[in-house]
Amino acid sequence: MAYALHEQASQETLVSLLQLDPAPIESPYAEDEKDLQFSPEDDAEHTKPTTAGSPTPLGLSRSNSHASHNSIYYLTRIQKYSSYLIPVFTTIHLANTSLIPLITRSVPASETYLLQARELYQTTLTEPLLVTLPIAAHIASGLALRLIRRSQNLARYGGSTPGMMYALARSRTNSPSRHGDGNSSSSNTRSHRHHASNARGKPQALRIWPPLSWIATSGYVLAGLVAAHACVNRLLPLYVEGDSSNIGLAYVAHGFARHPFVSWTAYVALIAATAGHTVWGAARWAGIAPVAMGWRGAGPRVEDKSVRRRRRRAWWGVQGAVVAVAALWAAGGLGVVARGGLTHGWVGKVYDGIYDVLPW
């Protein structure tokens, strides 16, 4: 076998030369990589409280039963339990903006019910308790979890050292997607050796950020849409008129009549993101949502046919619930309120003055 005469050392081997903390021999290698793929089950496993006197992996006993309750433990529960209050407001809002207009088939006839419902969730006490604080806690805890998990991955894999940061940069710049087709076999071997593999066996560059699920992605999109919705329907009337008591379903219908393209695009996206994030999030907390890997039979965790069929049924069930919630909300919101037309008289002039502030 012929060897290259001028072989150069690969800079990517810096990752393997870093000094790592010793680990117990009993711990399998799969557990060492578990922090790169976080899930609520992993958090529950790693943050499960231990009783006093229980031995640690080194054989020592813990005197404090809450020693294992770290920041991830509390942030995960803040994110979970804050989502329990949000459906209270969402259910009332769904009834006022969709179900009641769908029954009455009239925007003016539905305004009375909307004004009555505001006494439940727009008071000085209930609005922060049911709307502002739960949403803020849910978003802030999710962002904090991502930052803490990234910091833990950097600490575990030596990200604070200059050598590791250089190796991470090399792993991204030398990823297979940036290589040409004319690479030599030795280069491909090193690339496959120093890159992680995804579920289909394709090499990937090492990622320090935790994976972003579709539930989290829809949540970030929903946060932006909810902020825009609150700005147009609450903050903008307060800024222009100093009061938002005249804002209701007729104001929304007036906006659809004046700006149809922007309104239809924004509200379709808002309904889709709300239905997808809330239904899939509830299914995830309830433990009925299928896992991300293995349900199709691909990847390292190939399941048998019965498990795959069960996960497919669960996936289609959750997707069916998403479509049902979105269709129910759109039936009254887009089918009745969006077609209400312009408001005339002095109230219509007030709405025109508010919408004139918008840039579109």
C-alpha cells in the first residue's frame, strides 16, 4: 500500500487533543452526547430529585435532596406551567372572535359579547395574570433554556479554549456541503471522521446550539405575530386616540376592507401559528406527540412496524387537531369578521385616523 510522502497533520484533530474531564467507566458513550439533543424527557431524567443519602456516580451521598435542581429544572417548569394560563385567554378570545360571529353571522351583533368578555381578561388584575405575564414567562424561559444549554455544550466540549473555537470554525467551513466533488479520498475520510452524523448517516458539522424543533420555531413566529397584533389593536389606538374602548370586531373588519392583502396575510399566519404551536405544544406536554426520530423507520433508532404505525397515527391525530382548531377559528374570524366591510360615520373616521398611522 502506497503512502503519501508529504502528509500534513489535520487541524481538525485539535478537538480530539483537548483534555476532557474524566467520566465514570459505567457511563456509556451515548449518554455523553445526550446534552446535544435536549428534550423534556431528558430534562426530567437529568433533573429528577434525589433523596437524601442517595449515592452519586462517584459513590458519595448527597445530604441535600434538592441538590440536582438546577436552572434547567426550574426554567422547564416555568415554561410548562406558564402555558397552562394562556389557553384560558385563548379560549375566551376564540369564542368572541370566531364562534359567536359564526352563530350570529353579524359583526355588530357580536360586539356586545366581546365587550362583556373584556370584563374578564382586560381588567387591571386579570390582563397581566392571564395574558401578559404567562406569555412573557413562556417566551423568556424558552430563550433562557437555549442559552443555558448552549453554554453547557461549550463548557462540556471545551468551547472556552481557543483551540476548540478554532476547531469549531474549521468544522463549519470544511463541512461536506462546502467541499467540491474533486476531494481526495483521504480528505473525505478525515471529514467523515471529524463530523457528527445525522439521522440519515450524512456527516454534519458540530453544532453547539441545541436543535430547534418545529414547535419552538412556530413559537418564535407566533411571538412576533402576537406582538404585531397587540400593537395594531391595543397600542396603536392608545397612541392615536388615547383610548381603546372603541376597538372591536368592527375595527378589525375595517382594517380588512382598507388593507386586504396585509390583513389576510397576517391573520392567516396568526391562526396557523396559533393552532400549530398550541396543539403540538399541548400534545408534547401530555406525552402523546410522536418523537422526532425513528417514527418513519429511518435513522439510528429504527422502530418495528407496530411502533411506527402507532406513531404515524399519533402524528396524524395531532395534525388533524391542528387543522380542526385552525378551521374553527377561520370560519368565524375570516368567514364573518373579515367580510364585515367598512364602518361609516364618526366611528369610521376614528378608525381611518388610526390606520393612517400605519406605513402601508
